[in-house]
Amino acid sequence: MVGNRVQAGTPSGVFDKAHRLTTAGLLMLVTFIAFESMAVATAMPTAVTELDGLAWYGWPFSAYLVASVVGMVVGGDAGDRRGPRTALLVGVGVFAAGLLGGGLAGHMALFVAARAVQGVGAGMIAVSLYVVAGQAYEPALRPKLFGAISAAWVLPALVGPVIAGLVTTHLTWRLVFLGLLPLIAVGLALVLPALRALTAPADAAPPVPARRWWAALTGVGIGALQYAGQRLDLVAVAVGAAGLLALAAGLRALLPPGTVRIRRGLPAVVGARGLLAGSFFGMDALLPLTLTQLHGYSPTTAGIPLTAGALGWAAASQLQGRRPDIARVVLLRAGFVLLALGVAGTALVAVPGFGGWPAYLTWGVAGLGMGLGMPSVGVLLLDQSPEHRRGADSAAFQIADVTGSALCIGAIGVLVAAAASGLMALTTAVLVAVVVLTAVAALGAVVAPRAGAGVTPPAPLPGATTLAAS
């Protein structure tokens, strides 16, 4: 073993001797950040009540989201100029500072500020993970790595809210923040040995300070769209229009040229990430409300389909990781097709007489689609992004995810607000949402082949099963 390269002909895996500590550390960091993002929604009502900040309820969420976009750009630039070691160390430090500030906050303004600090750190970490993956893992190992990372994001969705609820009820909501600090430190300690071997690209581009301002503008645009989606009046129209303008201006400077048109190559990879996130998380946000309002489900029962989706996501992520011989664009298209089928099938919950039970099946199908699609676009990103731009391209990748989710969830919010004001029935709003989100996934299936332009699939690992053999 020389540096982070494995000697030719040596069997390897993400948990072999050369990679096991790095993999364990990365997965721990991902798991705890995902846990915090899932768990905070459970602890938030208690936190804002204790801090006498109920009127500020939405601000901790918006502050985190807006700041994470800035963190993505900062982390990408730092990774390209100084290497992933510096970017990841700073990101973890900033995220930990946000956890500490949130857990100790005695006023709502301080709590919101701490959430913004967390967002910056989380954005830097998310981008740095891709830069580390590009340097520390050979191409043939990346499908397995991204499969494991996807599973690490899914697991907190299953247990995070429950654990946070128990901690908040029987101990204190502050432990949802403070309790993660020692665990984050353990994850970083496992990754550190590998980080020492990773270096900055020799041909790194000079920093572009204006990118951070464009990132801030993009974050403001996303926040404005979220706010506009929560109301249905002239103010919402004005705020939404301003948000769209800010978002368009910021994204033009941050995304690869041609992303909106889904041009072949890297722009299509980034665009595909946004389409996947928008279609899935748009319906993911609407489904519990639909089951609760149309069928009288309890909050716990209404959340079971989301668990089915998470399990499908985890299962398909592991499946694609075992088949590095299959072209990533094939898996990406299959993922989009399954996602479209799952979203479209969820329309059955709005049909009188069916009840809500079809969602238990259809959302599992949508989860399978995400489990195939999300790891595949991660692999394609690293295949097509040159090392000296991997940080910036990874930032664009993450920003597309956040933007796609925000746009689709904002559109869903408008439909729900229209139903709440009596302009349409909730059933109609759900069906319109299903049509829109299915169309987003179907578009992804059509354009998926563009994401693989010029990419040769990595050679399978020793002992991997080939298509012909199967």
C-alpha cells in the first residue's frame, strides 16, 4: 500500500484493512449529522417553548438550510485549494460549535444563530465527504461506499425521531445537541489517519470570494420560497418572485453551465441529483399530511410509509453496491423509473374507498428508486469531476439536492395552502402534486443517459459477479 492506493491485484473492499477506519469514520460522521437533522424536528417544539420562541418556530430550520448552502461552497473551495483534510476538520469543528451553542442556548436568537453555525458545518462536511471519497477510494470501490453512505443517512430516519422523543421527554432536549459531541469526536478520530495521507491538488484554482456571496443569495432565495409556500396571498407572490430571482442568479454562478438544460456530462449528473431529491422529498413531505387529513391516521401510523421508503432505500443502496459491473447510468435510469412508479402509485391514497394502505407499498417502491439512483449519481460525479475541481463540483451537487427539494416542497406548500383556503379540495391538491412530482421523476428517466456521457464503468472487483454469469 502506497499512500491511498491499493496494490494491483490485491482484493479490496470498503472495510478491508486499508479502508476500514476511514469508512467507519465517514459513516459515523454521516450517521450523526443525519441523526441530528432528523431528530431536531422532534425536539424543536419543546426547545422553542422553553426558550419562549414559538413565534420563531420556522427560523431554526430555515437558518440551518440557508447556512448549509454557504457551507457547501466554502467547503468545496477549501477542498480544492487545501485538500479534504482541512475542509473536513474545519467543517466538523464548526458543526460541533453549532451543537454546543444549540445545547447551551438560553435565548431563541442564540439558538437560531447556533443552528446557522450547524448548517455551515454540515454543508462543509457533506462536500468534503465526496472529496475524501474521490482520493481515498478506487473507482471500483465507490459504488459500495456510496451504498454504505446512503444506508447511513437512512438509519437515522428510522430511529432518530424515536430516540430524540425519548431523550426530550425523559431527560432534556438539550442532549439532542450536546449528546452528539463525543460521538462526532470519535468519528473524526477514525478518519484522521486517512486524512493525513490526502493532499491538495497541485493545480488548484485560485479562490473566488464572490462564490460565497452567490451562495448566500441562493440560500436567501431558497428561504424565501419556503416562506412563500406557507401562505397564499399577495405577500407570498412578491416573496416567491423575489426568491426565484435570487435563486436563479445564485445558481447560475454556482452550478456547472448547462445544468438547467441537463447538458450531457457533469451538468446532467448535477441536474439528476436535483430531480431525484425534488420528486422524492416533495412527496415525502406531503404523504403524512395526506394520510392524516384524508384517512384519520395517527401521526405514528402516518409515518410508517416513510419507514417503508427508508427501508427500500437502504436495501437498494446495498444491492447496487454489490454490482459494480453494471453501468451507473443503467442503475440511475432504473432508479428514476421506480421512483416515478412509486410516486404515481401513491395517488391511490386519494381515491375514495382505497384508504391509505397503498402508500405502504408504493412508497417502498419509491425508496428502492432512491437507493439505486442516489449512490449512482455520486459515483458518476467522481468519475467526471477532475481532482482540482472536485470540491466545487461536489458543492454544486449538494446545492442541486437542496434546491430541487426546496422547489418541489414549496410547490406542494402552495397546493396545501390552496386546499386549506378552500380554493380546491385536498384530494385534488394531492392528485395535482402526484402528477407534478411523477413528471419530475419521468423527466429524470428520460435524461438519465446524458449523465454517463464519456464515462467508462470501473472494472469489477475480484470475485464480482458479471451480468453474463448471472
